[in-house]
Amino acid sequence: MNRESIYSKAGSLWLFKMAWRDGRASISRLLLFMASIILGIAAVVSIQLFSTNLKQNIQGQSKSLLGADYIIDSRQQPNEKVKSIIDSLVPDAYEVNFPSMAAFPKNGAAKLVRVRGMEGSFPFYGDLETTPENAANTYQQKGGVLVDATVLLQYDLKAGDSIKLGVITFPIIGAINSMPGSSGIGTSVAPTVLIPYRFVEKTELLQVGSRKEYQYFFVDPDKDLDELEKVLDPILDDENADLDTHTSSSRQIGRSYDNLGRFLNLAAFIALLLGCIGIASSVHIYIKEKLTDVAVLKCIGASRKQSFLIYLIQIAIMGLIGGLVGAIIGIGLQYALPELLQEFLPFDIEITTAPQPIIMGLLLGMFMSVLFALLPLLGTWYVSPLEVLRISEKPAVRSRKTKIVAFGAIIIFVLLFGIWIFGDLKFAAAFVMGVFVTFAILAGISVLFIKTIKRYFPASWGFTARTSLLNLFRPNNQTMVLILAIGLGTFLISTLYFTKDILLAKTQLDNSADQANLILVDIQPEQREAAINTLEENNSEVLNNLSIVTMRMQKIKGIATNDIRKDTTSTIREWVLNHEFRTTFRDSLIASETVVEGEWIKEIESGEDVMISISEGLAKDAQIGLGDKVVFNIQGVLMETIVGSIRKVDWTRLQLNFMVVFPKGVLEQAPQFHVLTTYVPDTNKSASLQQQLVSKFPNVTVFDLRQIYTVIEDILQKISWVINFMAFFSILTGLIVLIGSVRTSKYQRIKESVLLRTLGAKSKQILRITALEYLYLGILGSLAGILLSLISSQLLATLLFEEPFVPSGIPFMVFLPAIVLVVLAIGLSNIRSVLQSPPLAVLRKVG
């Protein structure tokens, strides 16, 4: 019986014993290599868990835009069907709100306001911020009212003064500085006066035919709001009611909220890729050093399959243990970070541990180790027993088919993880393809670098300089592995930093001197010049000077709106038929608009068809498209128009947007009023200006957007903090993984440095040789990674985040020298034991 048959009968138990024996003999190296696995998995698990919690907490913060989890509202007393739905869900608070004139006995002034009669402790999320602070908690019990701070500024009122609503005079308990559920321009046209619900009927303001709205607020954080919206919205729409959820309300903060989710997913995916780099580089170097041991096993009769399985088992167990330890560390970081950062966190974070990331850590540890070990492990299959006696400069020939299978398995694994993280096959595939293209480019750079050094080797250089270059292309060199590890690590870290800058540019409200925060509405034509002069006298620049023309739809595609109302089969939304449109005319688009269909018409001449531009929402609700005819009734004058373009309008931007825009040359002579906007830098100046405007122009409505800015900016600041923190935390973990990757080259360097020292090289010479070698690798790898990240960041900005990309100099000025210094420091620390111990002792230790 030959040796191979004896070993084959030994079975799997012998393989595990051999894996254990070999691992025990190399325990110090295994711990170092396992450190890369642990760091990679810890980074993935901690970032994924913390990202999930941060995202959930930010989503919770976004509830302050609505003040509740969801709201059901109706512009009439809810009918039996709507009331039964409301009762079944059990509202936690409710209100009725309506416009009314308010009188101020102190100065005899009057103002159109929106009265909100509230029952219950609304808001349930966010804060009703008042001056004085306790007014929000006492107005119900005291039977007083809270008045919009802007109104108090305009009429020089304060807490303790009175306001008359209908037949009742109420004491003013305090000023409303900001209130959830009122973060839109529309809610500010008539400023809020908040009163206890029990007084609504006593004011005698609600009569038959009064314009009013009933709102019911619900708190149910565990409710599936998407499913609720899907089921209830159509039913409520048919009954002239509506459902609003906090998820739809959060869209008021624009793309910043959506981009936060994408960024956190990107950080988690990059953490995985950084972990892959650490694992792949450490396993590659470990297996490469074990080729001689494989040759010895084959010399004593082990088969290809047995030698392959011994190290596959060893790597799988390393991965499983590394994954377990990494997952535990990741969970620990998850709980430690909020404690460490509680003084800096802009909000309290509720930590929960989901099982998925923990299971993911265990599986990733094993699968990533095995998958990324396949390629170097394939080298054991083709190792000749003669490798015991000689070192070949050329690697053993491998099967192309097995290489393709190994690469394919890695690509599929990373792609599946990307799909799980991003939830989008197209984007995951594009990102994975980009990473592998980067990998190929870096591999090509390293091959070209080696060939260039070989061809143009500077033979005239000194001993240390020549030796450092020779080390880059000697047999068993690690040039490609380290350039790939350094380059890919730097590429991912820089991409994350550039992406952070892209998003942070959109997490700040443009509350600057060129962004209006004070709007004057209902200015009559004869008042416009005087109003402009008043603004200029107060050093307030006029930012927008708009003309508004009111009109209603008379006919849609040749059918009168009265006939459409009677048609029970019509799919046109009822609000379109009853709405009084406020339109404007201009020759250019504004920042919140993009033409998605048709062509923007700047101006038309007399006698030409009137080509208008409408918003996407109006086109959908009115069932009209390009070329369709719409007849408008402009205060008794009928005008036929044709839809010339359809615009996508970002209604979340705090500026005046319009559903219908006319070109110049049509409405200039129509009855109209004007709107002026300006920017006021502080409260005192705003109060003075508003008081002047109200005194000179009693009919003009002035409203201040600073309350709206307060609600939304608070959330955007939190999003900004999360993006900054997750970026730098991911960059830090990336650097740690990168350090682990470079650190794994330690043992190969030790052997060569010992040989140099044995031949008589001085410690200073060995230090210089090592320093130069790692300097070359650090500069080449990090520079290539940063340059490639510029391309990837541009693609991410354009295709994913839809934002402009302005490159920062930080990666070049900070990351490049920092990574080079880190690589250099690790390289020098790798040979510290060589310089401190006798050569024979070192060789025995690493042999």
C-alpha cells in the first residue's frame, strides 16, 4: 500500500489534525493574520450597526416635521366612513383650524390668522418652542393662546397682552418660535394662533360654510406606514380626506435625507471592501509563505487535495474565529461610541442590536477568508516537491479555469452583499464593477512599475538604493500585494471623504444673504414702488419682484370643468377643478425647476399661441400633457393656452414655486398683485422692518421664514453631524485595516533583513533599504488610489447623489503624506526585532 492511499484513508480527522499542528507551530503569525480579519469584520459590523441606529434615530428626528407618526385630515366634518376609520385607529390628539381675523385691543390693529383649536398634548415629536419656555405647557390650563412670534413682532405685542377672536378676548400666554407640523411656506401665509379646543365653539367663528380643516394626530412608532398609506390613502381620497405620514413629511428636508441613507449604505459597503483588502492581503502573504511547507508535505506523500484542504480548513477556522471576535468587538463599539461621544452628539441615540449584522459578521469572516484565500490556495495545488530545494522566480502555472471560477465567486459574493446593502441591483453592479476596474488598474500599475524598474535599473546607484529597488522585483516579492492593499485602501478612504464633501454641501440650508427669509404678499401695483423703497431704506435688498395673477381652469382639453365635475367616471382630481391658481410670468427657469418634457418658452409675440409650462404634479392630477389645450378664466376673461412644457419642481425648497408659469408677453396687463422677497439678518432688524411695513401697508401680508428654517435646519445639522462622524469613523477603521494589511508583510521582510545582516550589512543600511522600499510602495499606492477616487467620486456625485462635485485638497495634502508615513512606520517596525536580536535567534523564531 503506497503512502497516498494511507493518507487518503486517514480521512478528514487527519486533515484537521495537520491544520491544527501547522497552525500551532505558526501561532504568532496566525494571530497577526487573524488581526486583519478581526479588524475587517469589526469595521463592517460596527459601521453597519451604528449606521442602522443612526439612520433610525435621524428618521425619528424627522418626525418633528409632522409632530406625530401620521395624521388624517379633512377639509370638512369627517363623514361616518372617515370617522369610523379615525376611531378605529384611536387618535392621540386632534384639532380644528380655520382662517379668521384677529383683533389686538392694545393698538386697535387686526390681522388675518389661522386659528388652531388643539385638544391633546401635541406635538408628540419635536418641541413646541415658545417664549417664555413654559408657555407651551401652560396655555391649555390657563385658557390663553399662543401667537406666532412674527405677529407679535409686527404689532409690538408681548406675553400678557390680549387678542380678540370672535366674541372672546384671550390673554396672550406666549410667542410661538417654532412648531412641528408647520414647516411649509403655505402654513405661514396666515400665521398661527393656538388656542385650547374647548374655546373654539365659544368664539362663534365656525359657521355653516366656514373654511376649516380637521386634523387627527396618531402616535404608533411600530406601524408599517407604507402599508397603511397604501391601504387607507385611496379610501380617504374618495371621501375628501387625506393621510400624511412622517416618512412623506421628511421629504421636506429635500434630498439630504435620502442621501444620508445612501451614504450610510456606502460607508457599510466600503467597510466590507476594506475588510476584504485586509483579509485578502494577509491570507495571500500567509499562503505564499506556506508554499515551502506544502512542498515538504508532498515530499512525504501528501496529495494535492490533502495539502490544499489542510490550509483551506486552517483559513476557514481562522475566518470563523476572526468573524466571531470581530462581531463581538463591533457590538462593543456600537455601545461604547454613544457613551464616549455623548458630549458631542447633537441628539440622544437609542442603541439596539439587530441580529442580522452579527450573523453577517460570522458568515463574512468565514466566507471572505475562504473566498479570498482561493487564489493563493490554488498555488498549493501546483507546488512541486522541488520547491523544498529551490526558489523559482516564476510562479507555478495555474489552471485558467480555476482562476476564473475563483474570481467569479469573489465577484458574486461582493455583488450580493452590495445588493443587500444598497437594495438596488443596478447601482450595486456599477459600484462593484468600478471597484474591480480600480483593482485591475492598480494591478496594471504595479506590473508596469516592476517592469520599468527592471528595464531601467540604475546600476550606478549606491548599495542601499539598489537593494531597495531590487527588493521590489525579487522572487516572492510583495510589491503587487502591497500596492493593491495600499492603493485600494486609499481609494476607498478618499472616495468616502470626497462623498462626505458632496453631501455636506447639501445639509445646510442656504440661509444666506441671497436666500429670502422675509416675504411680502398681496402688494398692489400702486404700492410696489413704495414697498421697494421701504426695503431699500432699511438696507434690505429686493431678491425677488414677482407679479401674481389669479385664475381658474374653465376648460380642460375642450371640456368645461362644470361638466367634468358631473362626470363620475372622470379621473381628474377634484382640487384641480376648484382651485384658484396663483400664476406668474417670466422668461427663465429658477433653481428649483427642471424641464422634463417639451421646451421652455421665454416670450411670445402678440397673436401667437400662448404656450404655458405646468408642474409634473398638475399634469398628473389634471390628466393633461404636451400639446393639450387649457382655457383659464382670468377674472372674467377667458384665455386659451397650450401646454408647451412640463417641469419637475422641487417644492421642498424654501422659495416661491408655481404650478403654472406663463411666458412674458401675455399677462402683463392682467389684474395682478405683487410679491417681494428679501433677506433680514437678525431678529431686531426683522421686527423693525415688519412693523414699518404693517404700518404703511395694512393690506400686505408679511411672513418670516425663520421659523421654518429653525425646524428643518435642526434636522439638517444632525444629518451633517452623522455624515461627518460616519465618514471619519470609517476612514479611521480603514486606516487600521490598511495598517493590518501592510503589517502582514512582516515575516518575509524579517527573513531577508536577517540574511542581509548575516552577510554583514549594518543596522543603518537595513533601515535605509526598508525605508526606501516602503516609501516607494506608499507613494505609488496612495497616489494612484487618490487619483482613481477622483473619478469614482465624480461618477457617484453625478449618477447617485445628483449633486455637483468640487474636489477637496485634503486627500492630497493629508491622506497622501499620512498614509505614506504610516506605511513607512509599519515597514520599519517590522524589522525592529531583526536589529535587536542575534540573526540565529530570529531565524529560529520565524523558521
